[in-house]
Amino acid sequence: MRTRRLLVTSALAAVFAVAPLGSATAEPFPDIIPIPTGSLPEGIATGTGTSIYAGSRADGSVWLGDLRTGEGDILVEGAEGTEGRMAVGMKVRNGLLFVSGGSFGDAYVYDATTGAEVAVLDLTDGPAFINDVTVTRDAAYFTNSSAAELYAVELSAGVPTGSVETLPLTGEWQQVAGFNANGIAATPNGSMLLVVNSTTGILYNVDPRTGEAVAVDTGGTSLTQGDGILLRGKTLYVVRNQSNVVVELRMSSDYLSATHVADLTDPDFDVPTTIAAHGSRLYVVNARFTAPPGPTTEHDIVKIDGE
């Protein structure tokens, strides 16, 4: 295990996210929410009220929208060139937005209301695609799809303290060619982490203290192309991106086995990657990996049935 540096870049304002206002005559909670063209999104997260965030792999910018109106605007401006950034998986907690930094090996923390930069996390100098994040009371945990390790960022009162610990994935973990550790979620008390391997399709229960992984028995349910995941109580949703399906599983009490419940699909899916919830509603973002990337490529967030 090794400790890396944390650069704190601004003071934290303890405020709540306020979603942008939209037209009172618009249909509430639209099925499709457009986000900036050419942004190459992959991560989304819901915050307070009806706020939703979407990140850009193109320049690391973050868009803040309103689920009720479908309207929004850029919250965090992008960065390009030698100072470039990516925004991949993200989570909101305690007024902060935690963002995975993709191939840059970093992660970022922003004020979820103002977009002000709170911290830059230098996670690794090795092979990297920092892909997803989950946040507990004591730490934020980031996955690296290019290396068999997680990164635990210590929190105090919800704020990064300066300690970043590398947790090698051991035990039953299988590291193979291609993308590996991807979506991550913590159990409600933070004592266990669930991590899906995109290439093997194996779901793991990981000890957040040691990184030791145990394969979860999913009864043969295929989770290949597994991307973002969402745990709500004992229900786990796994987005299988290029399969255009969200797999719903029922976890056992010890989170070591799971039963297939349903495959959720939608005609508006176009390579969805990550998933977020608002009440009973579920949302995915269309990354459109099969579409030619460019400044005019359209992207959107799709509401699916959360029942």
C-alpha cells in the first residue's frame, strides 16, 4: 500500500445543490434529457432535489441539469491540452461532487453547487483509467480499469483529508487483458464494496480495508460489458453498455450471492454506461461508443422504469 499526495485547491462551502429552473409549462420529468453535444459522456450522478450531473470525457467539464425540466448548463468548465481532464464516473455526497479522471490517473472534487474546485487527487502514475467512484462516511473509493487496484481517499466530515491509499485487488480477483475494474458501489454501512469486472463479467465483494476480493455467485447471470452499477438496499443494477441492457439483481444478506430479477431495456438506449436514481426513477446516460465522436454528436440521459 502506498500513500499519494492530495492537493486542496479551495475552501469548501457547505451548501446544497440547487437545480436550474425551467419552464413551468414543460412536461415534468421528461423521458429524454439532452446534454451538450460532443461531450462524450460516461458518468452521471443525482444530487439534492432534482439535480443531475453529467461529465465529459472530451474535456472534463460537468453539466448540471434538472430532472423535472430537462434543462441545464455547464457547472464545471472543461480543460484541454497539457492541462486536460476527463470526467468519467461520479457521485455526489455532502455537497461535494467526486469525479473519476479517466486516463489522467487523477480524480477531482468540486463544490456540487458552485462547481468550484475543492481538491485534485493524484491517484497513480502507472497505467490508468480511473473509471468509477463510490463514497462512504469515511472514504471515497475509485476504480482503475487498467490496474488491479482501488484508491481509498480518506474523508473527515465528508471532506478529503490529504490521505490517498492504494489497495491492491487480491484474493479471487482476476485481472485480464482489456478493461477490468469498472463500476463500484458500497453497502449501506460501508463495510463492503461491490466491483464489476467489465471483461470477465465477474462481480466481486471487496474488503475496503485490504482489497481482498471474493467472487459473488450470480447464478450464471452474464455481466460482461458491465459498466456503472447502483446499489439500492439489496437491489443491484448493473449497466451492460454495448448490450443496451440494465441487469437487476437481488443481493443476499451477506452480499456474496445474487439472484437475477429482470433485464431492463429501452428503445432509447444507445450504449448506456452509468446509472443514477431519483426516487423510484432510474436514469442512464447514452455514451454512444459506436457513434463517430465529434462536436455535433448528440448525447442524452434516458429515464427508465424504476419499479
